[in-house]
Amino acid sequence: MIDVKPYLNDAQESMEGAILFLDEALAHIRAGKANPRILDGIRVDYYGAMTALSNVATITTPDAKTIAIQPWEKAMLPVIEKAVLNSEIGITPANNGEVIRLMMPPLTEERRKQLVKQARSEGEEAKISIRNARRDAIDKLKKLVKDGLPEDVEKDAEADTQKLHDKYIKKVDELLADKEKEIMTV
């Protein structure tokens, strides 16, 4: 008899990947609080090699509105400052010769609504990925029926795939609700 487990596992892995990608994307959306993860995409020139900011400095949040970047080498201060200025985070760094500080400006109501819209867009992308994983799994199961898989087994596997889909869509909705609450909290 043909085993349907690998097809369900593939679908679950794809759905889990969509959730992880969404979580990462939401972490990069600035919500008014200091979050070191907004700096994850910044690369600096470290002796000729483009290196992640976190690999050349210690990044901390001394309070809710400040991110402190302490380079391991003082020579990196101007390089890091320039990289932050050229990034898309939209915050001007303050360099005191020892530490670079990023002060998180308060968000306007209009900007909060834009960020919520951006978060929902990311959530929709994740939902599309989850739906595609479900569709692919169901298509593969239907092909197995032609290869001799009993139809009742295929229908049960299809129902299991739908349950997986519903579970992951619910996770997306929960992540989005949390992020919207975080963004809209003044």
C-alpha cells in the first residue's frame, strides 16, 4: 500500500516555513519600541567583506526607546554609522565616540496604519504560501489514486491536509493580531 505520510509531512514543512518567514518579516517592521531585530538586514564593510552588523558589534536595548550599538573595534564606528544611515530603517544614529545610539521616534497615527497594512500584506503572502502547500499536497494525493491508492485513504489524507492548513492559517492570524496590537499600542 502507498504511504501518504511523506506528502503530509512535505505540506507541513512548507507551511511551517511560511510561518517562520512571516515571523522574520514581522520582526523587521518597526513598531515604535526598540527591537534589535530591525538591524538584522544591515551589513557593514569589515576589512573588505560585507558582514552582518551583529557580527562586528554588540547590540542592546538599554530602554524601550533606544538601541545601543557597541562596536568591538573603535575603527568600526564610522562604518557602522554610515551603514545605519544608508539602511531603510529611517533612524539617524547618534555617535558619541564610544557607542552609537538609535532613538526610536514615536510613530504617527498615519504611520501606524501604514505599518499595519504592511504587516497584513506579509500575512497574506504567508497565507498564500500555506494554501499553495495544501494545493500541492492534494494534487499529489490525487495522482496517487491513479497509481492505486484507495479513494477513502486519499479523502482522509485530504482532510488531514485541510486540518493542517486551518491550523497554520490560524497561526498566521494570531501572529498578525499580536503585531497589530504591538503597532497600535502608543
